[in-house]
Amino acid sequence: MPINYELIKKEKNTKARLGSVKTSYGTYETPMFMPVGTQATVKTLSKEEIKEVNAGIILCNTYHLWLRPSPDVVKKAGGLHKFMNFNGPILTDSGGFQVFSLAKPKNITEDGVTFKSHLNGDKLLLTPEKSIEIQNKLDSDIAMCFDECPPASANYEYMKNSIERTLRWAARCKSAHNNPNQALFGIVQGGYFEDLRAYSAKETVKLDFDGYSIGGVANDHESKSDMYKAIDYSIPYLPENKLRYLMGVGEPIDIIEGVIRGIDIFDCVLPTRLARHGHAFTKDGKINLKNAKYKEDFSPISKECDCYACKNYTKAYIKHLINAEETLGARLLSIHNIRFLIKMTEDLRNAIKEDKILEFKDEFCRRYYGEDYDKE
RNA sequence: GGAGGAAUAGCGAAGUGGUCAAACGCGGCAGACUGUAAAUCUGUUCUUUCGGGUUCCGUGGUUCAAAUCCACGUUCCUCCA
């Protein structure tokens, strides 16, 4: 068994749960946030910096690594871990999200999905078998089934056909999978339709995967309440003894709401992308260091943050770096933002231990959203 | 001393009689970003009590109408002596 999830404790007042994941690189507690490193790099961070923010698993992408440098190069290097010199667990996304971000609906057939390479325009066919073959070669610790990630706005008819196909693809992924050191996760889809989420979850679980994820959320400017419903519709059918992964979600409040609903792991590009765009998470809300008011602010982003950026640099300096497009600025903010989310999941784990998850949420939101939260 | 050329918004630079408060880029000010085609994209950037007001080196002039044409001046650049 490449990974082993153990449920340690259920929180008293919600569906939140504390768990641990045993991997060949050590044991990690959940809930946990996974930084995204699409192209075999958490953008701007060295492996030492990834470790220093106390990241557990990180995520890389099948589609991107397929195009460049190619799975064969990674295999020759000795697998993803050796290639990127990262000695921690790695999850690879299947390219399913690229079905949403790159492909047009007409490019999706029973066989797979036709992409136009974003690098050189080459016509490419990604199938469940191909995705698994690539992930096998990449030798990640957790592979994801190749799914269609349909837009949230898809109608019932489309969504039903889509999840049926994704289920057939999941079965194909499972039979194609032959890397004994790699776990394989199934993906629940179904948009915001209660019966489709339930159906997708039940049928995916029947196929018996090493863990389950909920996909197709936070991808189409949907409302937060819709997104939370999609989780609520799916969770009851997922087994308690397996890891639950909410794909692509990473706004602080969404992580909290996800944890409350029984999610164990999250991934999101937000902390690193926001960093490159000059924004920083703080307990008092998200701030934009590009704003003129930080020009002479010689205090750290957050006095209560234990990250490298906050211990060593001021807002004024980081603002200057961002304004001057110096890479150190993006790097310091990436370290800070990832650490912020990871620290938040550490705090969430403590709150679960003390059965105080709702209090934690209230306290967090009161500071993060200020008066706006009290009005609700 | 002589001959040419140029002066446009914070900067660079289009525009060479009306459709010009003036393209575009940079800079400035804000906003967006959720399994990364994203160190990207969007808005805004003379002034205003939103009716308008005041602009294209300066001063006069031509014209119904001037950033645009004419005269003089100022400054800068190039070449010749």
C-alpha cells in the first residue's frame, strides 16, 4: 500500500476530521494544504523553502510534464522526486483540469480528449490510459484518474453524460494502472446537482480507489454556497477510511468550510499566483502590497507569522521588489502565502482536537472579513 | 557666424486644418485571480460642483474652425565654418 490513511478523530460539532497519511516519505497529519508545483516546481521556491513552510504533499501536473520535458526524461532522471530533488510525497494531477482550461467540448470523445499544445500548437490526444502511463513514469506517490472537469454552468444533460463518461474513464484508469508504489485516486464530479454528485460518488467508490477527490468546484465563478453544496452532496458516500481531497480549492474560508464538511487535503495555485501578483494573506484579510500605502511601511507582512519573509523583511521592501519586478519579491510572498495556508491547517487540526472548529471559523472570519462578517 | 531639424499630457511617442481632451507604450493609481497557456489580465490616469472649464514651448496672426497654417521669439539637436 503506497499510502495509508488513518482517521484519528472526528470533531464533535461538524464533519471535520483529524487524520494521518502514512507515505514512504513520512507521516503527515490532515487536514493539510498541498502547494501546487505544476511544472515540477512550486514556482520560485527551492526544495528547502518548500520544507521550511512545512508542506506535506505537493502537486505536479501530468499534462505539463508530458509536453515538457516528457515523461521519459523524468523517468531517466529516476522519477519526479529525483528529477526535482524533492524528497517528500508528490501527487500528480491527471490533466483532467486541462480538459476544462484548454479543451473545447467538441474535443471530448469516448476515447479521450484532443488538445492543442499550448506550447507549439501540436494536436495531442490524452486518454485515461495515456494519463496513467505518464503518471506511472513520473512515479508520483498519488496519481489521479483522468476525468472531465466540466464547467459549473453545464446543464443537467451535459453533466450526466459527462460523469458517466468520467466513470468509464475511471475504470479504464484503474485497469491501466500498474505502479505498485503509487496510489490511485478517483474523482467525484456532478456540478451542483445533488443526485448527480451522489451517483458519481457512489459509482466511483464502487471502483475502489486508494482515495477520493471532489472535482469540478471553484472553476466557473460559482457562488460559495453552491460550491459548499457540491461538497455536501458528495461527502456522505465517501468511505471514512480513505483520504478525501477537494481539488483546486485554496481561499482560506473555503479551506475552513471544506474541513468542516469532512475534507482532508486541498491544493490551490492561489497562494503562489497571488504572491506573484503582489498579494499577501494576513489574518486581517488579504492585502495588496502594490498599494501606495505600504511604501513606507517598515513592519513585516504579519508580526504573528513565523515564515522566513515575515521574520526577515518589511512590507516596504517586499513592495519595492514587487514593483521592480525582482524575483525575490514573488518568492518571499510565495513563501508567506503558502505558510499562511499551511499554518491555518495546523490551527484547524488543533481546533479539531479541541472540538472547537466552529469557534475557530468564527474567530478567523471576524478578523479576516471584519465588519462584513458580523453583518452576515 | 552659416544651414537644416525639433518642441504634444509625469516620461517616450503618434497626430500635420473640423470626426482631438489628443492613438499607443512606459510610469502612476486601483481591481481581478481557487486541480497554473496566469511574474498574467482588466479598469483608470488635465481639471470639474459632471453642465462644463482649460490644454499640444511662448506671443501675435490667418480661418467659421488651429496641436496642425503664417510671423516673431525662446530652448534643444545635427551639420558646415
